[in-house]
Amino acid sequence: MERTRTQMQRYAPERQQEILRLARERGRVDVLSLAEEFQVTAETVRRDLKALDRAGLVRRVHGGAIPAGRLDFEPDLAERDAVAADEKQRIARAALAELPGGEGPGSVILDAGTTAARLAAEIPLEAELTVVTHGLPVAARLADHPGLTLHLVGGRIRHRTRAAVDDWALRAYREINADVLFLATNGFSLEGGLTTPDLAEAAVKRALIAAARRVVLLADSAKFGQQHFARFGDLADVDLLITDTGLSPEDARAIERAGTEVVRA
Amino acid sequence: MERTRTQMQRYAPERQQEILRLARERGRVDVLSLAEEFQVTAETVRRDLKALDRAGLVRRVHGGAIPAGRLDFEPDLAERDAVAADEKQRIARAALAELPGGEGPGSVILDAGTTAARLAAEIPLEAELTVVTHGLPVAARLADHPGLTLHLVGGRIRHRTRAAVDDWALRAYREINADVLFLATNGFSLEGGLTTPDLAEAAVKRALIAAARRVVLLADSAKFGQQHFARFGDLADVDLLITDTGLSPEDARAIERAGTEVVRA
DNA sequence: GCCCGTCATGCGTGATCATGCCCGTTTGAG
DNA sequence: CTCAAACGGGCATGATCACGCATGACGGGC
């Protein structure tokens, strides 16, 4: 098919490169203009943007996209997914009760991830704790708590999760020993154990578990039964699971029979 | 100093980003002004503030919101020092020219501090680099850049500067070797050397200098002649000083005679 | 030259999202 | 204590999106 328009026919990767260039140049692109500009349907543009988004090159927004790096806040944390947000909120609140109190400042490890970030946001400003984390957003939220001693675990930063991984992180966690670990996961089940899509993160999570005397898993019920690529532990490693009421009482009982206490917030 | 605001339609995340910026800049925003400013209804603004609140970036108050944690991770607040802001901006721009280019991705170390954060914000989205930093705000700014390999240096986080210090940081910097270091300081002079108020930070800065082949010092001219408690190096350690025109030509010449190239941006 | 698997694209449909409006409830200033 | 302002939940609406399927181009193998 010969194009007589100003835009010559392009192959998909070329078009995507060009879209990326335009996004960076203009700061934002919208689906409809791109569709017209390239003489393709909006559907195709959406597919292109989706591909660029998966590659981490742009941030998809309703109606268009913004080049990655331009937004310095984290839309993932501002997620408006009302259902999960609400549950995560309740989970975070419930988790507060598990913070080590008593005499002397306790020590906790906070995993990376949105649920942990939510917990971080809930930690009272005047709390007296030693906190260790490898999650950049988590650290950002805690950095101004005057009562906290915050230790950041270094490493290579994964773009998608903003978590530190690899050697530095592993070594750091090997050197510490915390009262409580607040662990997050992408999937958990009785047989499948605890799983996450990324191997590097799984390795860090394994180190996390080894570094704490008590393991508290924070996971909304949608994650129950999910299995991802990398397995980093078992439910047996978890002392307490805090989830939401979306987890059926039968499933909860089954988990408790396996030795893990369950709280449905 | 209100910039003319185009009434162009914004995507929700863009608007939220802008609201966050305004909140940090002004210390407080109110629903109605924002609604007018962005040409949306108060409901929408409330929703935006709610999202930002959930993300922990602002705290909701009746009628508006205030930025969370006051000293939150952005330089904007630290940069309310309007005198230096402009100069820091020019210094950051000038520093871009010193980023390693050429064949293969270069490696740079970015010091913590507001000037370095400025530089981080100026690094183009498409840059291909390996960046190492121990500054939380710096890392937050760069975490989204798709072309960067970002390594975060861990350690105890100092509340005031949001920089990682102590053993983890020192050890990490001992293990690396970067093309260029962009160094910041609180004071510099020919006889007094490079100084900063905090001993722990000074130790890290010393490790920084040892870890780079080329040292570029970013410092506005107000810092010239200042001497603080902890000395971490000499101007002789610096290959290039990027400062502003506030540094007198005579002082610049004196520094150059000592072997440090000087750029007055 | 022919066939078939793969891929990019377009189309239709039902779901989702962002926003605005309504209205009962809460808040805080006087 | 009073009351207007502010809030938030529910709902409506139009735009946008995701998914399945059909089409047609391309390319490799026979």
C-alpha cells in the first residue's frame, strides 16, 4: 500500500522510536495526535505506547504517555485502584500493631514495594525505631522521621520497583539482624510458596528473611494463589500473614494449620 | 513570580506533579485556588490531593494540603534559598558538559546535596550512563531514567541531608572506580581546603574523591572562603571547579594557578 | 511457484477511567 | 454554639481503553 501522505509508511519499531523521540521532545504525547500524525489507528498507537511502557521508556497515562523520568513522583504509589488501595491501607494499619515496641528502640526491615511503602507512610512521625530498607520510596517516606534511625541498603536500582538489588544489597542484609521483617510478595500460596517475577529481587528477599527473627508478610488477597517466576521462600517461613478479608476463611484456616498466623484486616 | 500558565489540558499525573511542586514551593496549597489554576472542579483537585496524600507526598488539611515531611526529598524546598538557586541551576547546566560521553556508557559519581540534585534533574532522559550516588534525592530523581544504570550507595541516612553515610557507604565507594565525580561542598578555599559541617559526611566525601579518576567540584561562589568543621580534601584534589560569576576573576586565577581549572557559569 | 506460520494492523464491543454534579455530613472559625 | 465552607460518597457521562477476532502482508521452506 503506497502512502501519498506526508508520513511515509514505517515499521513498528521505527514508529515507536519516533514516538519516544517526540515524547521526550514535547514532554508528553497523546494517542489521537500520534494516530493522525502517523496515519494509523489509535489502537496501533496504544499498542506502541504499551510496548514503550513495558520497556520502561514512557509512562502510560490516560489519553497518552509521558516520557519516563519526567515525573519525579511515583504514580504507582498514588495508585487510584480503589479496591486494592483500600485493602493495602487496612493492611498497613494492621501492620502497625506488629512494630516492635516495649523497651528500647526495636529494629525492623521494610521490604520494597507499594504495600511496604504504605506501611512506611503510616508509621507515626514520633516512632522510635531502627529501620532498614532497600526500597527507595520507602526510605524517602521515612527520611524525615526524627525518631528513626534509617539505614538504607544500597545496590543497583531496578527502575520498575525502585528497589536496590544485587551484591551490595545481599551483603548488607547478611550483616544485620532485625526484630521484625515486613515482607511483601507478588504471589503466595501454600504449595507455590512466595514468588516474585524478578530473580534479583527474589535473592534480596531471601536475604531479608534470613536477617529477621520474625517475619510478617503483607499481601492483599488478590495475590493468594498467584505464582510468579522466582520463588524465594515458603509460607512456613512466615510467622504472621496480614491480608484483607478477600481471603476466604477456609484459605485462612488452611494457612493457619500450616503454622502461619493469619490476620484479615 | 508566577509563570504564565497555559490552560492546556493536563493529564491527571501531570497535574498532580504540578500540584506537588506548587505545594513544596509555597508550603501550602488550597483546593479552590488549585481548581481555578488548573481549570478543573474542586472535586478533581480533592481527588488529586487524595492521591498525593495516599502516596505520602502531601498531608491533607482542611481546605488544602501541605507538603509531607516539610523537608521532603526535593530540592525545591532546600532551594528556596532564592539567591543561590539561579546560580546552582547554571552550575548544573555547565556541569552537563563534563558528563563522560564518547564510546560506551561512562560512569559518574554524584555527591549528595542540593547542587548535585540540580545536576541530576538536568541529566537528559536519553543519557546512557552508570551513575553512583549516596544521596536519596539524587537517586529519586534518576530512578526513572531508562538509559541509566543507577547504583545506590547504602548507609545510615542523615536526616538533614538525606545522604547515606557510615560504614556501608565507605565500603561501597572503596569498591568502585568512576570516570568522573561531581563533588559538592559546604565551603572551599585555597588554604582551608574543602570543608563540611559533618564528620561522617566528610568521611564519605573523602571516599568519593578516592573513587574517581576526575574530580569536578560544583560550588556556588558564596561557599568560597567558608570553612566548616570537617575538612575532607584540598582544592588540589579538584580537577575542575564549576562555580558562578560571583567568584572574582582574581580568586579564579589564584585557584587556577594552584592547578585547578575554573569555569564560571 | 505455492503454502502456511507469524506479525502488524484495524475493527467492534464491553469495561474502565477521569471528571463533573448532587447532596447529606463533617469541620472549623467566629 | 452556629453556620458557611469543605468534604466525600454516589451517580452520570463521555472519552479512553483492552480484548478477541479478522484481514492482509511478509517470509521461509518445500
